Amino acid sequence: MPNYTILVVDDEKNILSTIKTALRSGDYEVIVTDDPHQGLSLYETRQIDLAILDILMPGLDGLEMLKLIKRKKSDSTVIMMSGHGTISTAVQATKLGAYDFLEKPLSREKLLLTVERAIEFKRLESENIALRSQIAEKYDMVGQSRAIKELFQQIETIGPTPSRVLISGENGTGKELVARALHQASARAGRPFVRVNCAAIPHDLIESELFGHEKGAFTGATAMRRGKFEAAHRGTIFLDEIGDMHLDTQAKVLRVLQEGELQRVGGDELIHVDVRVIAATNKELEREIKNNRFREDLFFRLNVIPFRVPALRERTQDIPLLAEHFLSGFASDYGRPPKVLDQAAQQALCAYPWPGNVRELKNLIERIFIMCPDQAIPGSVVQRFLTGASSGDTAAAAVAPLPAGDEPLKEAVAAFEKSYIQAKLLEADFHMSDAAKKLGLERSHLYKKIKSHDIAVPGKGGETT
């Protein structure tokens, strides 16, 4: 069965026959018509992957038909063709959204190659849309509390505007989620979203990260490298932990915001960039300004629209919803059956102060999901994990109780060994080299233990060095 459907519209029946014959050998269903109005009707009623339109046709020319198709489905892939083609006509067709332009008489090889490329473009575009949808779902914000509903309303109002936004909030509250939601709500949603953690990049490297560098700009600069601002061109750049940025770098960021231009490190060329800037901080920038650690002029440039993300303790109503959301996600990530929290478990989570906010909740839920064998997670288990978390003893919280006293010694030792290895893996965030050191094992030996005990290791974890 053909995988792709191609619609061909041309008032010359011999051209229709030629194209249909040429494409018959491919994996295509080819629909032809010499009536452009019927072609439009077919495009609306059939699943068309590619349209090939003649430009000069009686009643409705190909360019008008292209406009109507694009108006109905902006992502349509269309190839135009003409026996009276000029450069201006080809340019006009491209401006209207045509994928390519073919001149008559048609070359069979050129036709097949152009169709093949157009179909591949359509396939990649569809994959890209699906991936963006998955990413958007991954970073979806969850909550029903008044505080989070107000935040949703603010995102809905400000997202479509080009305004700069400064997001404040404690660590772990989800400031990046807000930034991504603003990006997805904007006209730039199909463009790059580039995140920069200003606190994680050393001062002597951050300018190269942000603005790029020219070959030979410094020792080790063996090739030209574009920076994050260039990577975010026509998209959004998210400057996380902006309060930790050095004053010298702040001055250069300010210039980019004022002029819309930058210079790579070691370069003289002025490079224009069109980016929406969203910044975030866990610091009180007004206090940082008074202490001469943050530029006041940069603050006013960034703080066009202030956002504040509430701490988790300010929206305890959302804790069960978040926990359920994380449990569902981990079930999918680990390929295991879903788990639920009983009423006592939910109450225990709501009573905890969550100094690490949503990030701490997510980490704890992952730990419980891995360590607790029960399908319905009881309150006693959650309380035990929370007690370990509040004391800072994550290993103690993770290690499951020993089997009953009448359990054979061999099985009791195996159960303890499994729990202890799981605890050390969690402590090391599933970094195998670190976990092996904590356990005093060779890395290869640790892998054997993991396999023999059937210990789940998340796909995103695993070996990194």
C-alpha cells in the first residue's frame, strides 16, 4: 500500500499522464485532475502529502491555488511548475510558500528527485512537530491551586507578546517550566529555546558561551564557534540564574538587548540577532544592585514583565496532582506498571515543608517509585522516606527494611545487598563510576550486581564518563 499521496493539478492531460507514469514506480498514490477547483476540493477531502500545481491554468491559476491551500493548511508542501517560468515567478511562488519550482518540459530525473526531497522534507517536518509535542508534554505544568492558576493566566496573557520577562522564585520551583511555557505560547514556538545556566559556567568561559568566538581568539579556540545568542536567533534565550552573572558579562548582555547586535570573542564583525530574552533568578536583584553586584540598567531592561513562581509550600493543594503526574511519568520511563499513593501517603506529602520545592518532590517520588514494591504506596513508606529526606540521610531513607526473621540468611543478605546498591545508585544519581566508588566495587562488577538483582536503572541515567 502506498505511503504517500500526491495530488497533481495541470490543465494539460498529457502532462498529468507523464507525471503519473513517472511517479508510479515510487511509493506513492498519485491523484491527477485538470480542474483546479476539483483539485482544491480533493485537497480538503483527502489526506494529501504533496501537491504539484501548474501555474498557468484557466479559471484559477496555480499561484492563487497555492495561496488558498496555504491559507487552509499552512504546513502544506507544494511544488509549482510552469512552461513559461521566469525568475520572478519562481521567487513569487517561493514567497507564497512553495517548496520548489519545476520548469517544463519536465525532466523525469529532476521530477523524481524533487518529489523525493519534498516528501522527505514533509516526513522530517512531521517528526519535528511530534517531537516538539512530546517536549511540550514533558515540560507541562501541573496544578489547580489559586497561585498556579494565576500563573497560568499570566503566561497566557504575556506569552504571545515579545516582552522580556524576569522570573523570580526559590530553587526548584519550576522557573524553567514557566520560561518554556512562555516560549510555547509565543509566535516563536517553532524556533529554538536555548537555556543558559549563568551560575554553572565559569566567568572566563561565559562570554564565549553566550556570544561565540572566532578561530584563534584564545588558546584552544581551534575553530569559529557560534554562541547561545546566535543559536537562539528568532527564538528565545533563557538566562537562568542571571543574578550570578559577572558584572563585565552583564554589560555585554545589556548591549545585545539595547542594540540587537553582538561581537564574537576575538571578532570585529557586528552580528544581528533577534531573540526574546527571558531571565530567572532566585536572588533579590534589588539587594544585589544596592551591593553593586548587579547592574541597575540591565535589571530595568530585563524586568519588563516580572513573574514570581510560588514555592511548593504555598500551593500544597497541587502536591497530590504533581506526585501522581511524576508517578505516571516514571512508570513510562521505567517500563513498569503505574503506581498510586493512598490517602495517608498524600497527606504525608502535603504536611512536609518541601524546602527543595517541586524538584525535591520529583526526586523523592522517583526514589519511592524505584524502592517501594507496592502498587498502592502506603503512608508509612512515604513517611519513612520523608524522615530520611528531612535528616539528609537519603541512603537510610532508601534502604528497605530487612526481611522477616524466619527468612533464610542467603535471601536476607541478597535483599539487603539489593537495597544497599539501590541506595548508593540513588545517592550517585545513577552515575555508575561514582556509585561503584561508594560501594568499593569495580564498575564492571557493579553492572553484574545490577543485572543479577534486576535493579531498574533509568534510561536518562547510566554511564556518563
